[in-house]
Amino acid sequence: MQFSISQGNIATTAADCIVVNLFEGVEAPGGATGAVDAALGGAIRNLIAAGDFDGKAGATALLYTNGKLPAPRVLIVGLGKAEKFDAHGARKAAAAAYKALAKLKGVKQFATIVHGAGSGDLDAAAAAQAVVEGTALASYRTPNYKREAPEPGPTQCTVVEYDAARLSNIEAGVRRGERIAAGVNLARDLSNEPPNVLYPVAMAQRAQTMAAATGLRCTILGEETMRELGMNILLAVSRGSAHEAQLVILEHAPAGTESQPPLVLVGKGITFDTGGISIKPSERMEEMKHDMSGAAAVIGAMQAIAELGAPRRVIGVAACVENMPDGNAFRPGDILTGMTGKSAEILSTDAEGRLILADALAYVARFAPKAVVDLATLTGAIGVALGQQAAGLFSNNDDLQAALMAASAKSAERLWPMPMWDEYMEAIKGDMAEVKNSGGRAGGVSTSAKFIEHFTEGYPWAHLDIANVAWTTTERDALGPKGATGYGVRLLVDLAEAY
């Protein structure tokens, strides 16, 4: 999707379609929508009066201009109730508009006003960013392996602003939205790729290519180096796979921040998870290609952080491993000792994400981090607790938790704080090792987080369990198709800039 900015009147803009908006309950449109309505002889007011358009959030209506405007079509998108409208409302409205336009074969390029920058009282740059993000995320298409490419939707969008004084802010918002949406869509691409295409080495190579294009410093550790470092817990998960594990380190350090204690982002990157010896049921196992969505979010966020020039040092770490069963695979009953010297007793090889995070989190202590945040598709139980409405947040530091909650509110990627009481540690005390990698079904989301915390030393830490929000089997809203959501990229960008 290509975006451009134009100063002028949307009613006189030449495009295949122009997009305007309306709040719920409005009977006489004003502003840009009112200007279009007047040019069409009251067609929008007639639509409202007839009860055919009510302005509810995400509703759309199409009008043909019959030569009364340079554009042959007008799309009106509903913004919902004015008192509930925010930047995420603008994001969803833009996405709904794009989805409606994508159904029209004659629309290849369109123009839109900035939803919310007028009567919605949103900051112009924030509104423009939201509109671009919504449009770019809605236009996402999964990687295609069919012989014929699917019919593309509109590929060009012009953002039109009447007030010349606001044009620089609008442009800043547009460019910011482009970069963040590109990071989200990169994460989606990685998570959607088939596991025979995206295995650990291939994932590391894609991260390396992205780093070269954006100026990030990239270091990749192979299994020999990880073995020398004592990362035996992570490497145990990789033992049954023909593909070598990789630890990808991406560093963003603008001039003057090279010695700054970094914010470190760590992602679980299980490129395919069979469950190992504790093998999963075959039903829906194909979806386990997205068990690297935490690492994908970190890679996508690091791309956006680099392109936005975030003014602080940020390090992203992707622990990329494939969990397969063969004669070399680790087993229930094994005891493993990792980089910290701490031991773990294996009850289930399907509780592998916390194992690779144990050594990845031990490794990042060398950076003397300001804070560490890990993202992982860790437990099915988090979906039982929270549905698909929010990821679970676990932290040992109140300030970091507050910063994450603020980033969640700004990005509209919801988090919900979950308990980290000491009693949860009792459930994972090992019989022959310090900890065991499963505390049973009861309290499973918190006992898994306590297992991970056991391997963190000397830094504020937060764990985001994103298993319930990283993947969707249906199109939940207009922001994207079914499959990978790219959850976490917007959240991490906002955290990196504010923390």
C-alpha cells in the first residue's frame, strides 16, 4: 500500500473513490462530509433519513456521484458514538473503509479524510497515524503459494487535509503509521509462513536481511556457541529437530546511547511445535507454525523502532527453535541445567517455550538491561482466562508493569495484569531439580510465569503470554484476515519510545 498526502478539499479530489465519515446519531453532516453532501444535493442526508445509514462503528455506505464530483464514488464510514471515539476508533474505521473498497473491482486508488482530526477532536498526527495503520493492516495479504495471485485490492491511498497549517503534522502521522504497520505486517508474514519455509535458520536469515536494510546491528548465535555458553535447556528443545537452533540478537543504539542500559525484548520463536515426545493431538497441529509469534513480534517491532529512530538503546532477541520428536529428542523425566547453573526437571516436552526463554533470559543479563520484556505464545490457559480480548501480563516490577499498561492503552493492544504470588512457586518445585516445567492445570498461566521468573536475575522483567491474541481462526475485525495478527508490535514500539 502506497500513501501520499494532499492539501485540498476532499470533494474536489480526483480518485476512484473518496472516503468520508459520520458519527452515529448525526442527521445533518458537517465538515468535509457536509461539503460532499452539498455537492451531491443532499444524498447523504437522504441516506440517513431513509434509515439506510446510521453511522455505527464500521458501517459503510456507497454512493455514486454521477458526474457531480471528480470522483465517481463516495464511501461513507461510520465512526460510532462520538463520546466513545478515540484513535483506535479511527484505526478501525479506516480498516472498515478499506475492506469495503476492496470489494469494488473499479477502485485501485482512493482518497480519504483523516478520521477524527475534525469533530472527533483527535490530535492530527495521531489521527493520521491511526488511519494509515488501519488501512495498511486491512490491506495485508498472507504469503501466497497458489499458482494464481489473488485479486489485489486498492494499492494507493491519498490522505487529504484541507487545513494547510496541519499538513506537516498529518504527514508526520502518515509516515509513522506506515512504519509501524510495516512492522506488524512483517510479524504477520513470519508467523504465517509454512514451517518448511520458515525454520530457525531461515527465520534468522530474514531477521539479518531486515537488520541490514534498517541499520540494526545483528548477531546470530548457532548451537556450537550456545553450547559453549551452557544454554543446555534451550538446546534440549532443539535436539529432536533436523534444523539447528538460532539465537538472533538485534541492536538499535543511536549515537550517544551505546552505553545506555537497554530495554531488551525477548521473543519465543518455536518455528514449529509438535509437542515433542509429549506430542500434541493432530487436530489443528498445523497452526503450531505460529508458535514463533513472540519472536516475530520482536523482529517486527525492531524494524519499526529502527525506522522511527527511537531515541534509546533497544535490543531484540529471538530464540528460534523447532520442537520435534526423534531418537535424540529430550524426554519427560530429563533434568537439564542451563546457563545460570539452575536445574529444571521436565514433566512435559510440550511446555517447551518456557525452557527456551530460561536460557534466552539468562543470556540477556550480560547487557545489564534497564528492563526485559518477553513475549510468548505460552499457554492455552490464558485464552480460557481472558478470551481473545487481551494478553496476560506478568511482572516483578511495578514501574515496568505501569509502563506496559500505558503502552497498551496508547496502542490499543490490550494487556491484563495477572497474579505472580509466591504461592505459585510451590507448584513448580522439583523433586530432583530446583524447578519442574509444569505445575499442572490449576493456575497454569501463573506457574508458567513463575518458572520463567526463576531464570531472570538482576533486572526488572515482564512476561506477556500472547497465545490467545497472536492467532485467529476467523476474521475478528477489519484490521486483518484470519491467521497471524502481529500482536505486540504496536505495543513494543510505544513502550520503547516512552520507557
